[in-house]
Amino acid sequence: SADSQPYRSAYHFQPPNNWMNDPNGPMIYKGIYHLFYQYNPRSAVWGYIVWGHATSTDLVNWTIHPPALLPSEPYDINGCWSGSATILQDGTPAILYTGIDSKNNQVQNLAMPKNPLDPYLVEWVKSPHNPIMEPNSMNKINSTLFRDPTTAWLGNDERWRVIVGNKREHHIGTALLYTSTDFVCWTEAERPLHSSNETGMWECPDFFPVSNAKHVLKASVFRSLVEYYTVGTYDGETDIFIPDEGSVDNESGLRLDYGKYYASKSFFDSEKKRRILLAWVNESTSTNIDIMKGWSGLQAFPRKIWLDKSEKQLVQWPAEEIEKLRTNQVKLPITTLKAGSLLEVSGVTGAQADVEISFSIPMLERAAEVFESSWRNPQEICSQRGSSANGDLGPFGLLVLASSDIQEFTAVFFIIFKKNSKFVVLMCSDQKRSSLGLDYDKTTYGAFLDVDPVKQNLSLRTLIDHSIVESFGGEGKTCITARVYPTLAINDKAHIFVFNNGSQHIEISNLSAWSLKQAKISSTEEHDKSL
Ligand code: FRU
């Protein structure tokens, strides 16, 4: 029940119990969305990994099916690890995944649907040709650093291409490229698609077009559990990807999310002509607590993702289907938020809400504090300042999952600085005060937001769901996800406030908040028992 399990999510996908990590093989097939995921049916801790499987018609409500892939053969007997789905030319989906073989080597395997006429694709057949890619003495691939095949793409030469995450000597994070004409027999290309000598092992790479001219390459960097991406150009003839100038090719580059967000994977939704992004959001608590509550891991809410008009970065926004869950809208008229003020957003369920707010700043030119040129790390600035410090323009923003007496809260806010004749906007998510009781990772997150507050209102959208707070600044230009475990601000005791701890007043130009209903997550049968 909600009382004994106050941290379970209402509309972020999670299985009824046990461990979940990466999203795998997302796709739409015959009008049905498929989400597979790294799942341990035996415990709330990572270990015996199978492919959990759920389907949906709206990315909101899910039906859980029996696991699609279980360890069963010498080439995957120690685990069915991450991978992707590709829709082949004849419309049939194929799964490529990493198997951990009987010698604990990582190999890549192929699986096909048993019955492609079944839109739910509940049964998968592993290829008799498996493994279809393996490390050997010829290719010098380290057999413990070779995993997570992407969705494949077809070149003009009718050859399929796929990349696989790898690390080469001297910490070179690498996207190995393989090609095939029949999807069964794969050969390693002469050169990887791309690599960077500043990162270490690349897990769960993702590679996709975002416009006619640009591609995005995303890597999940194992050593820091940070994901970064570069925008660049891909030459389909030479199979070379070149990041654009200024697009940083290591963990200090652009991130899909500056909080807790890992092993993301996108797919093209051919029905709604959009790209959807999914990701694993880990717990911030200890393994003991995970075992006690019997589960671990959430999926971020699916996001639509596209290239910003600057062509320098991506923009993300919760899939529009979330609006189905909205109820009891609360709207605020234009309101001045005086220095030091706190305003409750009442009338919505604070533990399950969608809040959109935008600010305009009347005294911008005169007021902003000067940005020191030595400040490099936005996360550090957020962490040092926190939400209670008094600045000039900010901190201002939202306190969510807050107790009525403000003893507990998670603060999502902005601070505006002046730099020469321009402005620098910092977006922060501060978890320091998120719980009185539990001891867990309360790291503060922060990033710059590429919005000019002279030309635009500063907007923030935050999705609140019991123990997860997903925030979208500047209409999705900077995203930060956090996990928090309040002890007072749970269920109907969770409140939402707007605050301004700066010395200047600002204006709320728009505020809409909604309660969000519970998504329906059901299972087709009780299949965990047999595992
Ligand atoms: C990323 C990852 C992948 C691997 C999977 C195993 O979180 O480590 O590299 O395939 O999880 O569960």
C-alpha cells in the first residue's frame, strides 16, 4: 500500500518488485510500444539479469509480460544484458543483445519474434547462429568491455550498421562498428564509428539522426555513471562521425540530464513521427534499504527529444500522453513574488503532480550579481549556494515534496548572473533537505541553461512522483532528475511551494499545476514465481 511503500512511483514505470536497470529494445510495433528492461526477477539487487518486458499503447499505462529473454544457452547463460531492437526491411523486429557466456565473456546475440503476427511479441527465439559477434584473439577486443549493441541502421549500400560499446587501451571509450547484409553475419569495420581518449568504457551507446545534417552520439560512461552526447555529422559513405566544433567529447560535454539518469536509449516512433528517449533512474539509497522495500530502480518518464534550433544541443519534453493523467488544474494569475517570499501551490496532490511555471524578471539589467570568470562547474555553484542563500536574482523556483513546515523539501531553482553585457542562468536541483530521516546520496545537481532572460521568460516544468523529481528548464533545454525519500512529505502530506530567496522581486508570469492520476501497470500473469 501507499502507506507502507511511500516511495513507489505512480506514473514512472516500475515492476511490482525486484531490481530493474537499463531500458532495452524500445520500439513501436503494430501500434504497440514495447519496453524491455534489465531485470532481476529474484531480488532487489542487480545479479541474475533477464529482459523484462512491458507493452503500452500510450507510453503511460503498461502491461507486463513474461520476460522476453532469459539466460539459457552457453552464449548467455550468465546474463542477458542490454541491447536494442531494429525493425528490418520486411517490418520484422530483431533484437541484438549482449550475452554473458559460460566463460563470462561478453558476446552479442540475435533474437527474433516467434510469431511476428503477435503485436505483443511475447515470445522470442534466439538465433542458432549465436553468438553473432564475439571477442577473439584476432580483433583484440577485451571480452569484459564489449557490450550494449544499438539499434542498427541501413546504409545506401544495403548494409546494416550497428555500434557496440567498448573500451580500448589507455581509457579510450569506443563505439565499435559492425556491418552485415543479412543481420546474422557481422563483420567488424576497419575503424570504430568514433572514440574518445578522455572517458573510459562506453556503455549503452546511442546514435541517431536529429536533422538532415546532424547526428547525435551518446555514451554512458561507466567510471562516472555520467552520460554525455555530442552533436555532429555522420558520413554514411566512410562511416565516420565528427563532433561539431565546440561540442565537447567527454563527460564535461552536454548531458541529456544533469541529475540521476543513465543508460538511456531512444527510438523513433514512426506513428507519431517523433524520437522518444527512455532511461534508468537508479535509487539513491543503500542496497539494504532496497532489499527492505523489495525493489530498486525506475524508468524516467518517456521524453520526446529533438534538436534545438541553435543546432547545438537537444531539447526534451515529457511525452504528451502524460497529459491524460492530469486532473484538477490549478492556475495562478500573474503574481509578484517578493524577495524572501514563499507561496503554496494548493489544490494539487503534492506527491503526484505536474507543475509548469514561468518567471519574468523586471529589474534584470540592474540587479544581477556578477558571474566570476573562475566559476567553471555549475554543479559546484549550486551545491555551495543551495536554495536558502540570498542572492540578487535568485535562488527562485519550486520547493517540491515539501512538508507543511518546510522541514523537508527538494528545491528546484534558478539563479541569474550577469557576465559582461549578457546573463548566465544556472539551474539547480538541491536534495540536501529532502529527508529528515533517511541517510542517502543527497548530491546537489546543477547545470547552465542556455536561455536569455532578456528575451524570454524563464520556464520550469517539474514532474513529481513520490520519490522522483524530473525537472525541465527553459522548455526542455536543461533537464535534471533526482531521487528523494522524504519521511514527512509523503503521500497527502507532500506540498508544493514557489519561493524567491533573492533580494529582488520577480514575477510569476504563468503557473499551472495538475494532480496526476495513477498510471495502470498490470501483469498478464504471475510469472515471477517460476523464475
Ligand atoms: C549499464 C549496464 C550495461 C550492461 C547492463 C547490465 O547500466 O552496465 O553496460 O549491459 O547494465 O545489466
